[in-house]
Amino acid sequence: MRCLWMASAMGVALAAASCGDSAPVSPGVTNAANPPAVTAAPVVSKPAAVVAEPADSNPNVVFGPIIVEHQIEMTAQHEGIVEKIFVDAPARVKAGTLLAKMDDRQVEANLEAARAKTRSIAADLKNWQAEAQVLEADYGRAKQLWDSGLISQEQLEHAKYKAESDKWDIQRVQETLNTAKHEELALELEAEKSKVIAPFDGLIARRYVREGQNVAKGDRLFWVTAEGPLLMRFTLPEKMFGQVRAGQAFDVISADIPGEKHTARVKEISPVVDPASGTFEVLVEFVGERGAFRPGMTAEVQLATRQ
């Protein structure tokens, strides 16, 4: 029995040793799907100038977007419903053109009430002014009677104070009329805000709303952009400060418009160097016809062309 027990113990020991010498087991492979990649939300660019930087391969060339001075996103001046849209992209408009109109019935009703109030106060003022003339005449007659000894001093002073009191009433009504006129003017300005008017000659690049849409104050309505003059704004390293002068001409080309070359002259030069980046800003303006170039396109300014 003892021998049988010892044999069993040795068998267990050998099995344990055999397990210890085996190769390590590789971790199991899961069949779970890989987590989906997170896609960044698209960035909506605004019609603003982006500063161009000199190309690393050629320090005499800078790239950047073509911009214009007048470019604006028109927004709603107050909340309400878009009643009518008169123009749509890509229409060309003149300054003062009515682009759209908001529902202004409530504002117009308030304006008519304010105008009626103004007319009523103006009529009261005329009534007070007429009464003042009567009281002034009564005071004049009272003075004559007092000079003749026909009335007492008390009666004369009563006529005098009554005429003076009426003058103060006229001043009070005049101030009330002025207040009413200012309220009327404020409502007229509010009514004007219901009209969306082009601020300058240009192009309707985008329309963001539709007729019948309820908008809040500050919501975008139209993107209006001028078509010229074309500009480019870029920065240069401070070592070039003093090498660029106002009126200096450069050639401008675009890889997207082969065979077309334009001239741009320096319009503005920053008088200071940005200490953080060691650069200064330059603004150039296209001269002559713009050809196929349009705001928003990327162009190349060849700095060494006409040095």
C-alpha cells in the first residue's frame, strides 16, 4: 500500500513538472470589433482673410487667399418671420437694394399708435399756446386798468401769475411732445430693421433662410461680398522689413488659372514687427482687370519678380 501511495505521488509530481516546462500560452484573440474612428466635425470657414506665409521651398513666394474689403454676413436685427425674399444667390445687387423683409405688422401698429399720440400732444400744445396768448392779453389789459386805478394790486398780480403759469404748462407739454417724437423715431428705426438692405454693391454669395422661417435676433440671413478691388494680406519675416515699400508692384499667379498673370501693388505695410512671430503684415491690391480671379481663391505672390 505504501508503495502504491508513493507511486501515485511521484506521478503527480511529474505531471506538475511537465506543465511547468510547457511554453507560455499566447493571449486569446477577441472577436470584438475595433472601436470606430472618431471623425472630426467639419470646420465651416468664414469669409475672413487668412494670413499667408512664405513658402519654405521659395522665400520669394507667398501663398494666400484673395480677399475683398467689403464682405459681410447679414444677420436678423430682431426676431420674427421672414415674410418675403426678393433676391437670391448669386444675384448682383446695388447698395440699398431690398433683399428681404420681415413680418413687421406689430411694429407698424405700434408706430401708428405712436404717431397718433404725437399728433394728439401737438394739438394740445397748440391749445395751450392759444390760451397763453389770451392770458398774456388779459395781463396787458390788467396793467392798463391798474395804471388807471380801476383794479387792485391783487387783481393785477393774479393776472400776471396766471399768464406765467400757462407758460410753464406750455413747456411741460412741449417736453411731452418731444418724448413722443423720440418714441415714434425709435419705432421707425425698429420698422427699418425689418427690411434687409444691401449695404454695398456686391454679390449675394449665400442665402441662409427661406420665406416663412422664424428667425431669432442674430441669425444669419445672407452672405454679401464685393467683387473688387481684390486684395491679398500676408506676412513676411522681419529681415525683409524695409525691402518692401508702398506702391511696389508684384506679379500674382494661380495654379488653378494657368497662363493668367496679374499685377498687385503694395497698399499697406504694418509699421511694426510682431515680436511673437518675428513677422510684419503686408496688404497688396490688384491693379487692372481681375480676369478669372475671384475672392476666396488661393494665389501666389512672386516677391522677387519686380524687386
